[in-house]
Amino acid sequence: MKKNKIIQRGVSILSLSLLTIVYSCSEAEVLDLRPFNSIDENLAFSTAMNIDLSIMGVYNAAQNGFYNTSPSAGNTPRGYVFGAAYVEQNDLRGEDMVNTATFYQLTYTATYDGGTANNVYYWMNAYGLINKANIAIEGLNQAGNNGVISTAVRDQYLGEMFFLRGLAHLELLKHFSQPYNFTANANHAGLPYRITAINSPGKIEEALKVGRGTVAETYTKILLDLDKAEQLCESVAVRSGNSKITRASKEAAVALKVRAYLNMRNWTKVLDEGIKLKSAYSLTSSPDTPFELASNYNNPESIFSIENSKNTNPGTNAGLAAMYNNRLLVCISPVIWRNPKWLPDDKRRNPAMVRTSSSGVKYVNKYKDVTNLADGTPIIRYAEILLSMAEANARLGHTANSINDLNKVRNRSLSNVASQQYTAASFNNVASLLDAIMTERRIEFLGEGMRWGDIHRLLYDDWVPTPGIPAKMANATPAGSAFTLGSPYTGPLGVPLIPKTDFRILWPIPNEEVINNPTLAAQQNPGW
């Protein structure tokens, strides 16, 4: 039997069929923690250089997960879970982007099932990332105890792994579990929260016994991981180069806590955490700066992005610039393009942000590197923190503070701030202010994979509830005439609304999981 390898293909279920993965050396099944080469697990944490490569391998796995539709196809990169797959899956579950081809059509039309590859590999690669982080945590602790690396280096790496583990679990929640306020105490089904490395038959058996905790329990564990990350990671103030944005920092952990608390509707904690970031980050003067090639990885607004490069990117079938720009597989929907709150002279309509085809169809132009596919995957920007604080302030009755934070984001894109900015007179009540904040989020984060998270968390909101998976344009390229400004879009919608009570709001736990894991088989999402 061959030696264990550090595994890329780690999934939540680890049935007997996956024993071949744990002990296999086949290229199709084993991709280890190092970015490009295979390395024995026992050696991965034996030297400082190997440890650094292993940590980089975990990051690489976050954007370059595998995808396999048939045994003969082999494993191919598809941008799971935080590459293009993250952006497209979350965009196309909503109504503001249109799927123009067959890529992600099942997601766009909500015609998926437990065997749909896009969703299956979302789950598998997310848990694969979690398992690799857990393997790294175990290895780092051993290396620290053995004196291979200093306590300071160990703690920094540990903080990064806790961050990635929390991030992956947080991402899965919005697809496989109901929102936090679905039940009074969030005691509905959450996720299996994996905190141990699965790298032996005994660990597999232990993992099979771990079922879904409640949503409340899952968030508690996410926040525990993010608290550890905040404590252990160094600040961006001591970082240089790309690492300020592409490596988990103390501030990135705080920012992710803001998102978690927003989902939990803990408005006071949103403000408490958000205020920590005001001295570390600022908005760029122009809305396109975080996406320009020269400043994509070097700007004061981007808090955390997943790095892509010429040598490590998900390829033409999953690079952001390939899918959103060069191949034009996803376009902007006239639904949001013609929203009256998006002013006609808003700078986010400029060519630096929006590409217009010869027929008049609009495409996101945030991802510009069509040659090397090296655009970073934007996970969280300071604009999100400000709009989350605006929302929290509005819900707590702090109207002036709410409008101030909202205007900070919106005003930089206005042609005439004095006449176009929001004032207290712009809103009749809290609901109208919150509606403006939600619309601003739709405009500001268009094409960044943010829409589904907002739809999901607001399904049962008391002020601005979303009705379910929104009605949307047909799965095809819209006519250029549909983008003519001057009135809201009222034309045909080819994909009907799916109400929030429908079982398709949640993705099913993959068939492979429930077939091999009796614990999760008994905890499948209702309706599947």
C-alpha cells in the first residue's frame, strides 16, 4: 500500500469508495497541497519551505478545484470553490445576470438535482478545501512542536487556515441551509462542521458519524474560527505586495465576521466589527480601480481576494475574464440595468466597468485579463462593509449614520454629488431606506457573486423580504433593445419566480454523499 498523500479531493462523505483517494497516487485522484507537484504527507510539514508550499497549495485549491463529469473526462479545473464557480453560481441564482449559454444553465433555471455536477462539485470542493485546511492545521501544530517553524510563523499560518475553514463553511450555508431567521432560534439544519483532518481509515469512520448541526451551531463554529483567525493573523499594516489582499489577515477575518453577523441579523455586532476596519481601508476614488490590472491586487479597498495568475488559474472554462468577458457567457440583465435607482450617468455604467456588444448587450467588464486569466476573485471589499453598516444602522434607527455610509459608496459613482446624493428627504420610512441599500448592493457588486447571499438572507426579512428565487430573463442572450434606458424593464421573463417555500430554494446534498453516508442520508434537505 502506498504512502498517504496530501489530498485535494477531500469531500464531506468519506465512504469506502474514497479509501482509494486516501491511499492512491493516481494523477486523476490525488492533487496535493503543493501547487504543482506531489509530495508525501509526512514531508509536507517537515521543512519551512515545504510548509510554505503546502499553505500555498491550500490557497490554490480554493480557486482551482476539480470538476469531472465522467470517468473518461478526468479531473479538470473549473474554478471551485472560490474561482469563477463562486461568482457565477451566486450571480446566476439571482436575477441581475443572465446566463447566455449552457454553462450553469441548471443553476440559472433551478432545474438541478442531487446529481447536478455544478452543485455536486461545489459541495465536494468546499469540503475538500476544509479538509486540506484541517490537514494543514494538524501539520502546523506538529511542526511548531518540533521546532521546524517559529511560534509566530506557525500562528500566522494557523490563522489563515482557520479563516479559510470558516469561509468555506459560511459559503456552503447559503446554498444548503435555510437563512438564520427561518426558525426562532436558528435550530434548523445547518452543516456538518469539519474540524479534524481526514487522512486515514480511522478518521474516515469518525467523519461518517458527524451529522448536520443546527444553523445556530454552525455560525457559532464559524465565528470561533474567525475569532482565532483575527487573533493569530498579522495585520495588513505589516504586509507588502499582493499578500495584503490575497492572504488572510486580521482585518479579513473581521470583515468576514461582519458578513456572518449580517446573516445572523445581529446588527450591533455588524457595527462593532465594521468599525474596526475604518482605519485600515478606504474606498478608491473611482469604482473601477479595484478591478484595473495595475491595481487589482494593490488598492486600499479590496480586503480579501483569491489570487489567480498565469501559472495557476482555473482555465478558459472557469477563468473570470474568460466567462464574463472574452467568451460572453454571462451578461447583465435588463432587470437591473434599467432599475431607476441606477442613474443613467452613474460611472459604473462606463466602459471601464461595462462592455457593450455591437448589438447593444451589456456585459460586466470587471475582469479584464483575458490573456492570463489572472484577475483576483473578489471575496470581500470595503464597500461591502460600509453598506452592511448602513443596513445595520438603518435597522437600529440610526438614519443619519445609515445614509452617510450608503452615500460613501454611492457618491463616488455619481456625476453630480450635490444634486444626486441621498438625503433624509429621499426616504419615506425605514423600508424605503433599506430598499435603496439593497439596490445599491445589487449595483455595486454586480458580477461579483454577491446577489444570492442577499436574496437568501432576506427571504424572511421583516422590512424588505425577497419572495424566493426571482423571476428572470430567459436563458439566452437578450436583445440589445432590451437595454434601452428610460423606464424599468417590464418585458418577458422566461424563468418564473420560485417561491421561498419551494424546496428548490436549497440545493440537495449530493447523491454521492447520501448514498455513502447514512448519517447525512437521514438529513437530506426536504423535497429531495
